[in-house]
Amino acid sequence: MPNQRLLPRRPHLHRPHINVHNVLHALDTAHHATADFAKKNFVLVIAATLALISCFIVRPDSQYIDYFDFKTLTCLFCTLAVICALKNIRFFTITAKKIVKCAGNTRTLALALVYITFIGSMFLANDMALLTFLPLGYISLSATGKEKHMAPIFIFQNIAANLGGMLTPFGNPQNLYIYTKFNIPTMEFMGIMVFPFILSIILFTLCCFFIPRESLELTSNDEEHTDPKRAIFYLVLFAIAILTVFRVVPYYICLPLVFFAVFFTDKKALLKVDYPLLLTFVCFFLLAGNVSRIGAVNDFFASLLNESTLLTAIGSCQIISNVPSAILLSEFTTNYKELLLGVNIGGVGTLISSLASLITFREYTSHVKGKTLSYIGLFSAFNFGFLLILTGFAFLII
């Protein structure tokens, strides 16, 4: 046999077997997860889309860092983290059951929840009042089997938080900004807002009478207990977050203090923080900052403000929310009285007229499925009713 040069045998390559069914299943799961996230966080999706578009118009530069209110973001995160920790030790459940026992009927419960949110917004700021007391409303209603009243009560709590915060410089984020920017004397500030404030109390008190008087009975009378030491510890952390709002504690001290305190006592609480809400705030700050640098938009707002600062502020709130409106419009007017009235009254109206309304919407939809459209309809009816009445009243006093 002739000599033949033996060629080396090629090794057999084992190609991984691709299971098409598994790939399609994974893609389908990812699609449903994405759709579900977008449905639950549609305001975040819209805000992120608009913010991204604005970044193509105003290219990123060193001024971007000035857009973000890190103090607001810090206070929001710290409050969310502490509230999640308090939920985990059933603090709100126990407190809600005590309120139910004192209330006696659904109308009295509604008044109690609305007024505690209203008073809280005067001292804690509207966003934090809702973060604190909306869970109380949910637990109170679910513990008595009265979930059917959740939508109107949540809406009344939302209105009370937005309008209750108008009286004090720290009650709403936009108040703090305008109060500081224009150096408004405290008594003058409260004098501007006191009459709309009183009218708001009358209106939302009357709204509570839409809730029928139904007796309340706890579905479970089991006694529940919490860890008093841990509850006190978390309440102290909450107080530190509030002191940060009042500029007593710097936000760069509050953030690591609260984060590590919760991390070492209840890591799960940090996982439950509403991070999409924080991202929504970030997107709004980015959008407002970029919009304020677009020349054509600036000229447009300047011409509108010359016609009516009050109506321009109210209208702007319905489109880009009250905090961005306050930041944006303050660059083009010195009429802080009408601007202040406008961005506070404008906090009622559309779902995005106030960032606090997003908190209420997210809290409601996280507990109630399949009733989003009916909630938005009821929300719009009451909010636009308040908006029309308060706008007409504002024209009488300016």
C-alpha cells in the first residue's frame, strides 16, 4: 500500500443545541414583563421618553447637574425606606385598627384619614404626608372589608395633601422653591395663601359627605403587636428625614444615616422602596431643566406670563406638573403672588399636575387591579371641580 500521509483528524465540534421553544418562551416572558412594567409605571415611561427627547434638543453638559434637587430626592428615598420598614413591623396595621375602632363608621373614617393627611401635609410636605397616610387608609379599609370606598377616599386624601401644603413654605416642594428664590417674608407668604387654604378645607370636608355612613367592623379582631423598640427607632429615623426638609439636618448626612440604619435592621425594606417613583422625579427634573433652556419655549412662556401669570402657572401645571412649572416660570416673572397661587391651585387637575398625585395613583393601582380607568375618571371629576372653583376664587383676591 503506498505511503499516504495521514491527515490529522478534525475534532468533532459539539454545537450547543438551541431549544427554540425555550427561547420563544423567554422572549414572551420578557415581553409580558416589559408590558406589565410599562402599564404599572406609564407616567415614568412618558416622563423618561420626554426627558430623553429633550436631551437631543439640549445636549448633555455641565449644567445638567444643577437640574436635580438632591435634597428632595434624598428626603423621598429616606421616607420611603423608613415607611417600608414600619410596614414590615405592622406599625400601620396596628395604628389603622385603632383608628377604625375610634371612627365607628365609614364617613367618620374618611374624615379622619383626610384630615390627618391634610394636617400632615402642612408639616411633612404633601408627598411625605401621602407616603405616610395612604397606607393607613388602605389598611383601615381592607381591615373592615370596605375596599369599595378606597378610590374616593384616596382621591380626597390626595386633594387634601396638595391643598393642605399650600399654607406653609415647606408644605409643598414648589412653595419652598418660590419662598427661597424670591425671599418672601413668612407672614406675607401665609397671607397670600390663607384664603384659598380656608376654602379648600370647606370643599374637601363637604366631599367626605359623599361617603355613606356604614358601620365598621374589623374582619379580624386578633390582637397584633409590634416591636416597640424597633418602632421607636424607625420613628426617630423618620423624624430625621423631616428635619432634613426643614434644613436642620443636611441631606448628605441624612442619606447614609437612614440607608445604613435600615440596611442593618431590615434589608428587605430597602428592596421594597418604590424606585420607579424616584426615577419619575429624576426624569421630571431633567425634562424641566432642558425645557427651560430652549429659546423658543422661553419666548412662548414670557408672552403668556405677560397676559396672566396665574392662568399660565395653572395651565403649565396640568402639562408638566407644579414643581417643574414653578422652577421654569420663575425665570420669567417677578409676580410671585400669582405664581405662588397658580402652582398651588394647579396642583389639582390632571393626574400629572402634581407629583403627589402620582404617589396616590401608584398606591391605588398597586392594591386594586382592573379599575384604573374608573379611578382616573373619578379623580378627574373631583380634581377639575376643585380647580374651577379655586381658580375663580383666586381671580377675586388678586
